[in-house]
Amino acid sequence: MYDSNLGVLSKNLLPTSIPLRAYFSRFLIYSTAIIIVFTLMGVAAFQIQSELEVKEELVNNRSAIVLAASLAKHDFETVIADLFFLANDNTTLDFLKGENSKNNIAKIQQEFLNLSRTRKLYDQVRLINPSGDELVRINIVNGKATIVSSDKLQNKLNRYYFSKTTKLAKGEFYISPIDLNVENGKVEFPHKPMIRFGTPLYDTSGVLRGAIILNFLGQIFLDQFKHQMELAPGTGMLINSDGYWLSSPNPEDEWAFMFGGDANFGKQYPNAWKTMIKKQVGMVETSLGSFSYSTVYPLTRTNQTPIQGKQLEEWKIISVSSVEQISFSLIKTRLIRHFPFLVILPMALFIGWYSARASTGRKLAEQKLALANLSLEEKVKSRTHDLGKRVKEQTGLYSISVILRRLNITIEKAFELVVEIIPSAWHYPGFTCARITYNGLNFTTNKFKKTGWRQSTGITLYGKQVGEIEVYYLEEMPELDEGPFMKEERSLINSIATSLENFIIRKHTEQSLHFALNEAEIANNTKSEFLASMSHELRTPLNAVLGFAQMLQFDPNNKLSQAQNTHVENILDGGNHLLKLVNSILDLAKIEANQISLVIKNLPASDIVIDCIKLTIPLGKPKCIEIVDHFSSEVSSILRTDGVIPPLLGAFESRIV
């Protein structure tokens, strides 16, 4: 049973206010507990954020390092592929067979020149004989590939890369350390970083016939490296296995080993270097800076052949954070350590704000880290795609140029081969077909089909279009620069058209020259036939005239008068003179055929003049022309002749009369 009085008594026993001392003690307990808990949470949140920042920096550094190493490996494998191609090219194989004629050397020069122009990766492309003498050298001068004349070729017998290359077995490759190019015993200026790739050449008998050396422009790789290291938080450096700078923020530190200098990472940062040479990857903090590093091996192995050389086996890629950046980090770390003592009360008041900040800060850091990884992956994919596309285009152009350089190939056969190569150079080769039309002839790929996705260009000769190159996509593709086609493919199809135009002009020139030679041969044969025919037609009646004249002169029954006898003698002299002219014409034909030998004899000049006058006096009388001999009375001269001059003088004199 409830007692109302007791209830009232109980209410009165409750204190109307909390004692001040109890209030303070509870406040201290609760506030202390809250401050301790949230202080620990705050410290933990800051620690997590710091670790995420360090992790993000390591990931960014590692991504930049991996990308730089990947690009270097791609470039070096491209150089090795080129070296393998040159060593096994038909012109090189002819050289190894001993066919080192000027024509074969010229072919090798052209092959090396085409590679240098196509790749644009090499400062020099050389063929060196076993004695160290350069047989062929292609130089890049002002950005243009040129053939070095024979009088400027050098001897490289004492150069280390040549001696090491020639000691290798067949099929092995030598890769030199990256250093600066040396010409005539001096480091070339401006500096040209070089990596020399070499392979020996042996003939079928195993005898060393020389070596091929490619001077790869190391500046291409170093420029790519510096560009990629811009993604890293710190400053990028590239160091060889001996600690010398290949790429440094301070250009004066680079290439010290080439000039006997002492600029060396190991000497400048000894504590960091000791750690780096013991571990392959990591991060080192010193009083001089923070160093994120990784050891890379651009060419540890290859799927084709062994590689000799040390320099490319180990590089250190380093990202350095400056002392100022480290100082800022140390200040932040100290603030974190003393944070509970400095901000206890504000931490308690702003607990909600700080919790939200810690939570969102971590998530934001994770999102930034994920975005950074995605961005790096996209850049790697984009760069790899661009390099692959460039290789496809250059390979297609080079294959077409090889076909068009064949000497005995016809236009039809060349177009059949070229049209099959075209699809492989386009972005979607599996969905690409092509057609070449020329003077009414069609050359198509297998499964050719005309679609709405078309790219074309004309084949023009002397201002007139004589054909066309067409490329079709068999399926709809994403829209790019020119419908589904890229702007690079427009340049490619125009380059192919230009190559075909030059090839057609060359073949037409060859045909015209062959036709002209045939025409000249026909004309020469016709002339010979004419001379033979005319000499026969002239000799027959002439011999008859001479025969009748002799019959008149020696007829015993009908003797001639003195005047008649003189006329008959003139007829005989003129006929014999004409017969000599006919014989001379035949002699000219024999001379052209190399079937006659000249017989030189001495003839009195006065006798020749007397004979000529006898022949022309009868011609001058009807025209009232008197011919007087002032020459025979003089001292006679002797002429050395083959007998052709007298008839020619007589013919000339008769023409004058």
C-alpha cells in the first residue's frame, strides 16, 4: 500500500542543488576522460594521415620510376630489333659472302640511310671491317641523315666498344655504358649522350668480317626520363652503378666520369648511398634530404639473343625531397606529438568537427591515391599505344619501300604486294581492307568490300591523276580526326601515294630507256642493211661501165682516136674513183662493227692532185671552167693515209665544179 506521507518525505530529502565540490570532481573526471579519448583519436587520425601521405609519395615515386624504366626498355628493344634486322639483311649477307664491291657497299649505305631516316634514333650507323676501318657511316647533321664520304671515314680499332663487339660470338649483342660521344679523341660539344649497340658479322666459314655499330641518341631517353619524373613529388635523378649522375637537377654534376671530375652521388650523400647499395628499393631520410629510390634493370634479358655489357644492368632512379620540405614535415611531426598538451580544450569543444575532418581526410587521401594510380596507368597505356602505332606506321612504310626498291619488279607485281601491306599499318588492321587503282587496273586485298568508312588519296603523275589508293573499315569505328581515321593515317596514306608515284616514274623512265635502246639498235641494223644493199646496187652497174670502157680501149678492130682514148681513160679513172668511194662506205660499216684494220701507207701528194684534176677537167669544160695545176710542179710532199683521202678529195672537188 502506498503511503503518501512517505512520498512527500522522500522528495524533501533530495538535494535541491549539486554540491560545488562534487560538480567539479565529476566535471574533471568526465572532461578528462573525453579529452583523453579524443586526444588519442586525434593523434591516431594525424598519424594515419601522415602515413597516407608517405604512402602516396612512395606510390607516385614508384609509378614514375616504373614508367621511366618501361620507356627505356621499349627504346632499347627497338634498337636491338634494328641491329638484328641490319645484321640479317640481304645486302649484309651479300657482304658476308665476300661481295664487297662498290655497288654492294652503296646498297648497304642506302639501307643504313633509310633506317636512320625512318627511326630518327641514331646519331651514327656504321659498318666497320675487322681492321677497325669504317666502310659505311651515316651521320645526323642538323637533323638530317647523310652518308659520310670515304675520305672522312675513321679507324675505330682502339675504341672499346669495337674491340668488345668483335670478341662476341655470332648472334650476340654488345651494349656499351651510356657516355658522351668522342670524335677524333675529344668529347663532342655540345654533348651527345650515347649508348652504342654492336653485333659482330661472321661469314659462313666463321671468319670475322666486321661489325655493325649503332650510336643510340641517349638524350632521347634522358629527355623522356626527366619528363616522366616530373610526376614524382621530389626532384628526379638517374645514377649509374658507380654513383655518377646521368641526369641531375644540376647539369654541372652530370657526366663527371667523362672529364675526370669528382661529382658523385655517393660522395655527396654518403649515408643515403650506403643504404641504397644494400637494398633494391626504399626510402631514406637524412639531414640533407629525403630520398625515394628504386633499382631498375632496363635490359636484364631479351627473348632473342644474349646481351653483353654492364652499364645498363643496374641504374638507380632517385626522387629527392629538399631540406626545406623535410623541415616542414618535421614541424608537422612535432606539432602532432605535442598536440594533446596544446589543444586539449579546443579538441573537446570541436570533437564533432575534428572527427568529420579525420574521416573525410582519410577518404579523400585514398581517393587521391586511387586517382593518381589511374592517371599513371592511363598515361602508360597512352604512351604504349602511341609508340605501338608509330612502330606500325614506320614498319609499313619501310616494308613498302623495300618492295619498291626491287630492280626487276613490275608495276603490277609491286602494287599487288603493297596493297596487302597497307591494312597492317592502320589502327584496326583486322577490320581494314584496301584497293589501289592504276590505269584501269584494280589491286585489292582479300575480302575487299566498299563501305561508308573510307579514306583515299590520288596517285598523280605530271599534274594528272592516274590512280587512287582507298582504305575502308569493314565495321563502324569510333569517330576520330577524319571520320574513324586518325590524322596520322592521312599522312601515312599520302606518303604511300608519293612512294608509288616515284616508283611509277622510275619504271616509266626505265621503259623509255629500254625502248630508245631498241629503236637505236633497229636504226643501226637498218643502216647496215642499207649500206650493204646500196654498195651492191652501185658496184654492179659500175663494174659494167668499167668493163665496157676497157673493151673500147683494147678493141683491136675499132681503135680509138687520141681524144677518144683520153675520154675512155677518164671514164676508167672516174669509175675506179667511184668504186673506191663505195668501198670506203663499206669500210665505214666494217669499222663500226670492229671488223676492219687500217693499213697506213705513203702516197705522193702530187699524184693525188693529178688524179683529181683528170676527173674534174671533163666536168669543168661544159661550164667553161678551166682547171690549172700549180701543185704538181712544186716539190712533192708525202701523205701518210689509209687510202680514203684521195677519193674523198676527188668527190669534194667534183662537188665544187
